[in-house]
Amino acid sequence: MSSEASHRPASHGGGNPLVILIISLCAAIVMAGGCGIVLEAFVIAAANLFELGSTFVWVASAANAALVLWLGLWTFARSWHVERRLRAGLEVDEPSWSILANFRA
């Protein structure tokens, strides 16, 4: 066993688009799903604690669903963008809040 480092350059991972799609989709599900569950628990707890009624639950749940949808799409787009940059041998750039900017760049 040698203690010397290898002089071979490291490969930049696989470039299979199906693998990138699955990774991006899983990241989006984990992020959006986890945040959505936690936020919905707060909505229901606040409605019960402060007796806010069913209208508050419906409105807050709709806002939560919109936020979760945006977060899921953004996470998918960002993961897809980062994987494409890494496959091309580029550095990871600063995140953009725009979903479309991650698909364009």
C-alpha cells in the first residue's frame, strides 16, 4: 500500500441525464415535502391553539401549497442546473431565485 497520492485527475461524475433527472426529482420531493409537512403542522396547530377556524386553515393551506410547489420546482431546477455545470467541469455558481434562470443557464 502506497501513501502517495494518485496523479490521475478526478472524473466529474456520470453524465447520464436519467440519473440527473432522478437525483433532481428526489431532492425536490425531499425538500418540498419536508417543508410542506412542517408548515402544515404549524398551520393546523395555530388554528387549534388560537381557535382561528376552518377559513384560516384553508387559506393558509393554499398558501402553503403554493410555497411548496414553488420550492419543489426551484429545487428541481437548481439541482438540474448544478448537475449540468458539474458534468461540464464548471464550478457551482451562486443560486438565483428564478426558476427559469436555473433552466436557461
